[in-house]
Amino acid sequence: MSNKTILVTGSAGMIGCYLVKDLIAKGCTVVGVDRRVSDWTHEHLKQVVLDLADKNALEALLDAEKVDRCIHLAALAHAGGGETDFSFERFKFLNVTCAENVFEACVSHNVSVLFISTVDAIGMVKGLINSGTELNPISNYGKSKAMAEGRLKEICPKWNIYRFSPVYTATQKRDIEKRYYLKYPNWAYKIGNGGKFEVLEMSGAVKAMVDWVDKEVDNTIHIIKNPELLDINNLIKVEKAEGRAKHVLYFPEWMVIAGFYCINLMFGKSNTTYLVFKALWPFRTV
């Protein structure tokens, strides 16, 4: 059991709501910061509605609460959360500028930071990938997270970075469905013989963060993923058995590779080329 007080940003979000419960089960007290209040309450959870753009409010919060560690989850991802602006400027403001405010407040109160990043920060990189692989992000999300990683290293003396593979639950699979659905729930697809992908089930993501609370903070980067790869062939079989994936389109690998190089010639490194790249050459991390 742990008796630490943990600041969690994005505490009412998809991952945050699971994290808060498991931290409390571990014996922690949680100060949860979000733009809204979660429906779940507990005597060891203090929920604070706070705009991370407000530096003074962050400083005041850490003045009032004796926080031992911070897990910075809050971010703009690909969709959801009531956001309609997905410009790079918006990603940069929420994922970099607001993150800087959190980092600076933690430094002034001697609080170690676990920053939750993404494998999208790696970008279009072939071959085996490790935590030291040079980043080549393409998406606005990946670019902003890579920038925030850099700022964390510059600002904070004590930190860790966890780059999450796409996270899913039994009922929330939006981040992995694009790897086998053209249009959910009826139109699935396979490239060649079907691919295998690195993903991260919610329980694994939460366990990694909860375990960090009692680990040495050693200024290292870790890629967090399931032990086993997601097999598209097996997954589509399950989807069909449950009444989905009624139509499965099969694309020869050579055709998709040719299409990728044509798109790359026309548009260069873009979100479209990046999506096709990931389908053809999935991440393999060590």
C-alpha cells in the first residue's frame, strides 16, 4: 500500500477515470484536475476543475495540496472531448503550452512528473524502434507530444516518459478500429495476409502508471504495450462471429505499397501517408 498524494491531470478522461480508481485502491490520495467533474467520487479523491493554461491557478493548487508526484495525462488526442479545432496551433497550445505550465508548477514544488506520451511521437520510422530512436512525427498529435517531451526534459529535473501504444478497452476501441475497419461496424479490411500490431489494453496502461508511483524516477523513456501483438485475422473472425465486419475487403500488399508511394509523391509526409505507412509497416518496439 502507498500513502502518497498524486496529482493526476485529465483525471475525468478515458484513461484518467480508470487510473484514479486504481491509485486509490493502492492507498494513494488523488488530486484530480480536469475541465469537468467525474461522476465517480471517493473520500480520497479531490476533484478540481481547472484550466491548465492558468499558471497562477496551478501554482495555488500545489501551494494548497502537498503532492508527492504528478501523472500528466491531460491532452488533446485525435478526436473527442468536445473539441472541434484540430489545427496544429490548438494541439500545440493544449499539449505543449499547458504541459509546460504543469511541468513548471511541479518543479517549483519539487514534484516528480510522469508524462504520458504516445508512439505517434515516433512517426514514420521503419525497423525496430526503442526509446532512443530519433523521432519523426507526422500527425499534429504526434508532433505536439514530441515537443512536450522535449520541454519536459528541459524544465524538469526528475521525470519519466511513457509512450503508450494505442489504448483500448472491451467497449472503447476507437484507436485500434482504424487498423481493421474502413467503416465500423460493417466494412472491415485486410492488407495482404493480415497484419499484427502493437496495442495497449487499458489495464496494462493503468498498471504501468500505478506501479510508477513507487518506482525510482530515473529520467528514462519507456514504450508501453501489450505482451502480445494484435492479430488482425483473429480479430476479424471475432468481429464476424459477433455480427459485425459483414463485409471484408482484401487489398494485395503490393497494391497498397504502390499506392503509398504515389500518395507520398503527391502529398509528401501527411496524415494520409502516415496512416497508410502504419498499416504497411507497423511499429515493432524493443
